[in-house]
Amino acid sequence: MVGGMPAPFKAPHFAILGETRELLAIDKPPDLLVHPTKPGGPPTLWDGLRELLAYEVVNGGQVSLINRLDRETSGVVLVCKTSAAARKCAMAMERGAIRKEYVAVVWGWPEREEFEVDAPLLRLGEVAESRVWLKRGVHAGGAAALTRFRVERRTEQADGTRLALVRAWPVTGRTHQIRVHLAHVGHPVVGDKLYGPDDRHYLDFIDHGWTPAMERALLLPRQALHSEVLEVSLDGVAHRWVAPVPADMLGLLDGEGPPSIQNPKPSEARQPLSPSLETKRQSGIQNR
């Protein structure tokens, strides 16, 4: 509140990776919620997209997020601007025709260069007591889950700590799948408060925020997981979007320590689809 009035809306910054008349791919920065969780909460990706696509929405379009990332996970998010495109993408998702690649910085060096984890997942609270309601785990009674992995790089810190950059291809799409599968094989994602060394970090972070003790234990204020590539073919046209690996993750591998997490620069603004379409959009927004 400012002077008894609600604070002005401040749209979050995110980079545009590509756009067609029906699709928009963006690079979500870490620590940006995808959807609002409560009234009066911080600006979310959904809020920013509604602002960005105001012309489309007021002219019968919509904002449909096809893939959703956790707040701390960065990378490609695909958005449909029409109901027809949303239906096509939903059907492609059901067929497994949307291909996604993630990269993660993990603790330790996996034994093999390439491996897969085929282990069913469920919410742990369904079968045992769990301090964190949303925490998932491997359990025979869970839903089938398969992830393929490849080690891209191995590095050793000055203090002897070993880290690795791992590429992941989730074949199924379960909640927290990549994070749980990596923790299951003994190589949790660096910075993961829930599936890392101790899930009490997750609860402590909610109560106290980021602390020096957490930095010593986790190295990074967010989970080092990034959605790097998303591919889909629609109406015979192949689409591929790539979001560069963020500096905070690369800094860990280069031994530079965790840099501060920053949003994309405001200069990374939306590029016009075409002069005529952009002129129409701006005219429509101004006349609202």
C-alpha cells in the first residue's frame, strides 16, 4: 500500500525467445512464480503475460501456459495465445510429442556418463508422515516416472567438492520428477531445499529466508535446475526454443561462487512480429 492506495503494478521482466501469431516462448528467470497463490502477492509470470498480451486478450485471445516450472526453476515456458493453439499443444503433450531438455548442477559425480532412472513417484504424505506436504518420493505404489540423464561436465571446487552438470530428458511429466530422481540416485540438485541435504532447509527458508548457514549447506539460493530446450511440431511446422544456461549455474561450475540472481534486463523487450501487426497491437492497446 502507498498512501492508503494499492501499490502500482510492476510487471516482471522476462526474455522473449520467440513468437508466432499463436505461440510465445519466454525465458522465465528464477524466483518468479508462474501463477498467483494468494491475493495481493508478488507479481507473477501470469500477471506479466496478461500485461504483455493485453491486445490479444482484449481481441478474443487468451493466455494458456503449456508447461509450468517451479518458482526457483528457470528456462523455457511455452504460452499459447489462442484456444486453437492451446488445444493442439494439449494434445501434443498427451501424445508425448512435446520434447523438453533440462540441465542441472548436481552434487557429486555420477558413476556413468549416461543413465536413466525408472522409478514411480508419489506424494510422501500419502504413505507416511512428511514434514512438507508437497514433498514427493520414490514408492512402488506411485505413478510411473522415467527420466534419462547424461553428464555434460564434471568439476571439482577448491575445497574438493565435486559438482556435475547433467542434462535431463523427462519421458514422463510427474511433479518434481527430475529433482526426485536425481536425489534418489544420490546426486541431488545443488540449492534444492526440499530434496537436498535436509528438507528442514525448505521450512527454515519459509520462516527466515536465505541465511549464511543455508549458503554453506546449499551453495545457491535456488535449485540449480533450468529448462533449456523445448520442441514441438504443430500443423507440420517444427518449433524449437533454447534458453541459455543462467550465470548463477555456470558460476558454480567455474568455481566463482553463486552470483546474485537477476532478472533479464529491461532491454530484452518483446520484438515486433511484423510492422503491421505491431502497429495494430499498439493501436488496440492505446484505444482500450
